[in-house]
Amino acid sequence: MSYKINFNEPIPEMIFRLEKEHRHFTTELDRSVSLLENNQKDAVDILSNLSSKIIKHAVEEEARLVRIIMEKAKAESEQSIHVMQEHNYVVDFIKHKLPELHKLQSNDLHNEIIKFVKALKEHFLEEEETVFPLALRLAT
């Protein structure tokens, strides 16, 4: 799957959009968790429907934000790079675990989704506290 990245979008506008996407994703992730007790199929469907948007989001962050950080502040990049490496877990879950969730026992499925949602929400917070401010400072 390939994603078209708009390299002309100004970084401040991109960061505003990415933060807005974080809020949307968080709302949907919370909705998925709320359905776990009574409707696991719908809970998984919500994650499935978000999956390509989340991957596109991650690809954009890496292509645009990591680039500017590495070009303009390599000495300050370590923490941001660490945060971006968390995308590996997200993509691995979406590509490998998500398609297999329906095969899990109810309790295991519940635990996998809770773990993923918690990790992704923490990741969003780390990006907003670390990566986004650095990229914004470097772009202005």
C-alpha cells in the first residue's frame, strides 16, 4: 500500500492536522474499548476501519517530521527518533495481530485490544509533547 504525502503542506498546518487526527483516533479507540464487553466484533471492526488511516498518519510523520528533525537538529533527535520507532509496534499490530484477533478467546482478544489502545494513546501523547514541538520550532 502506498500513501501520497503532501510535501508542500507547511509543517505548522500539518502538525495541527495531525493533532486533530489524534483526537479523532482517540475517540474511535475509546469507542472500540467501550464495545469490548458486549460486541467484540464491532470493537475489532472499528480498529480495522482505522488501520489504513493510522498507518498513513505514521508514514506522514516519519516522512516529514523526522526529516526536518534530522536535517536541522540531529543532536536533539534521539528522543523523537525513539518515539517514531514506536510506529513499528503499531504497524505490526495492524498488519499481523489485527487480522488474527477473531481467532482469539474472548479474554485474550480483550487484552490485546486494551494493550494496543493504551500504547497508541500514550504514543500520541509522546508525539505531542516531544516530536511536534521540536518539528514546529525547527520549521518556523
